[in-house]
Amino acid sequence: MAVTILFLGPLQDVAGTASRDAAAPLDWAGLLAIVGPEVADQLRDDRVNVACAGRVLSDKQSLRAMDGDEVALLPPVSGG
Amino acid sequence: MRDIRLLNAPFDPGALIASFSAANPGLGGVCSFVGEVRGEQDVTALELSHYEPITLAGMEQLADSAFDRFDLMGLLMVHRIGVIGPGEPIVCVSAAALHRRGAIDAVDFCMDHLKSAAWFWKREQRSDGWHWIEPRADDYADRSRWEK
């Protein structure tokens, strides 16, 4: 088991993939290191949110994903 | 009556609104908004993606806020996901209340939040490929009207 990172919306195009696996545990620094510099730049934007195990983190820098967790990277939304 | 849904196939807003109205006996008014894919030149399709664990839950929280904030009898909030063609409905919000103001304001409130604060990502297909759509500055300004 590992941590699955999901790239939502336009981040899919930036990452070049919809998902990838990472070793657990995964923290904020580890996430920035593994997603590549372009995605990492976007992650630092306040408008980009991070969800872990189905919950949107109020402080994304507090990320601590464990074995089996899904980490979703959520860029600015556009519905309706 | 509360009906919050994600749909992955075309729907008939008129039929949804009719059954929603019938499910709120004694109402004084119903206000409904239906959003459709604009038939713009060069746009052949729109795709709405979402994130299963949080998108519907976020719409339920938005409905909770609307019930807290407005004097409502019922709320219908339906949003499409998947690939949608020009002229097809994307979203339908309908509110039932004893008096018009609650119904009208609730629909306005829900739409402003669905546009720029619900967990959806939208892209459109043009002749040169897919393009992601970000909310316009107006969409953020519309939502900020509701901040207390």
C-alpha cells in the first residue's frame, strides 16, 4: 500500500497524469518534492486546496497522509 | 422537501421542477434557475468533472446553509457531471417557500456558490482541443455579496 495522489481539473494537464503513487507517510514537504516543480508552484497558491482521505484540509501544510490514503489536489473550481 | 443530486446523464429540468413543486404542498412560490451549455460558435462540448468524496457532500452543506439563511420549504439542487452538449442543461436549482423573497434569494445564493465554490472543474472542447474554464472575476464578486 502507498499514498495515491490525484490531480484534479487543470492540474491533470500540468502533472501530465491523473494520479500517481507515493510512499507513506507523506507530508507537505514530501508532496511538494514528488509532484514536480510546476505542480508544486501551483500548490503554494492559496486558491489550491488539498484533501486527504476525503476531507479538505483547512491547513494544507499540516498534511500527513498514511498508508492507503488518497491525497487530492484541488485547483480553483468552476461549476454551474 | 430536499433533493440534492449529481447526475451523469441528460435530465429534463421541467419534469424535476414539476415533481419538486408537487412535493411541497402549501407553498406560496417556487423560484427556479436552469443553466445550459451556451451554443457558442466553436464550442462543441463541455465537460464537468468532480471529486466523488467531497462534491456531493459540499452541495449538501450548501443546502444546509440555504435552509439556515432563508425561510424555505424545499430545495432542489441538481448538477450534471460528464460531457454535455450545447443546449443541454448543466444545473437546476429550485426553491419553494411561503413567500417569494426566500425562494428567489435562495436560488441566487445557491447559484453564486455553485459557480465558484463547489467542487467542480469545467472545460470546453473547441476545434483546437480542450480548454479549462476558470471562474470569472464577476463570479467571485457575485459570491462575495453573501459574506456577512
